[in-house]
Amino acid sequence: MKPQPRFTLSATTLDAPDAHDLARFYQDLLGWPVRKEEPGWVEIAPPDGTAGLSFQTESSYRRPRWPSTPAEQQMMMHLDIEVTDLPTAVEHARALGATVADFQPQDDVRVLYDPAGHPFCLWVRR
């Protein structure tokens, strides 16, 4: 029996109307440098080389709807981002172009939308 190959998550890829615009938002939010950039594609990652985020331009991109409704593009995934100060982190994200979701399911988590409409959560470890 063959040994199983090693699997390592290298990135999560987000579609966007403009990969470069969305990559800049997350680069500014997370403070991660660009690892690779080409037309319609950008990769950012933490300096330690662990898994990062990739962005690809998708001409047919449709903003996801959260909370979901049957008639609209549903959220397929979201990012959970740990922060040390939730109110300050929310204001920083808003200054970069994020918007706060109307529905907030938890007191210690804030759901926001990035400029392309992907939901993401900021949370504080308790």
C-alpha cells in the first residue's frame, strides 16, 4: 500500500470583481506582504510563510448574501480573524472599506463584509 502523500493547506482563494483591489484590502487589514502578483491573481501571506489568502478576478462574480436566502448567492465560506481589541479592530476594518453586517449573532464576534461583499468575522479570544 502506498503511503499517503503529505497535504498542506497553502491558501484560501477568494473570487472578486478585481483581485488586486480585494487583495489590497486584506493586505492592509492583516499587514501581510504580497507573495505573488500577476494579472487577475494576487497572493498574500504572513511573513512566517504559513497559509495565506489568494484572490482571483472573476468576471461573473456575484456578492454573497448573509444570512442566506434561497433566491440569492449564498455564502460558501467566511474568514474568522482573531483580534486583541474588537471595537478598535472593527473601526480599522471600516476605515479600510469594510461594512458592518446588520445581523450580529454573537456579542463577542463582529460580522463584517469586505469591499467585494464576502462576510468575515472579527473575534476576541476569551
